[in-house]
Amino acid sequence: MKTTDKISLALLSFFVWIVLPALGLFLILDRWFDRGGFWHFR
């Protein structure tokens, strides 16, 4: 593998492991706060 391939692969894996879970968490929290959020369950 070339160095550029390794760099792009690392960036891709970083994107998949960091950005996607963060995006999912953001969507879940957004939906949560729409319904009255965290305080609704206490």
C-alpha cells in the first residue's frame, strides 16, 4: 500500500468510528429532547 492509501484509510476509519456514532447520538438526543427529554423520565 502507498502512504496516501494508508492515510485515506485512516481518515475513513476515523470518520466511521467517530462521526457516525456522534451523529447517531445527536439524532437520538434531538428526538429525546423533542419529547420532553431526559427530565421526562425522572
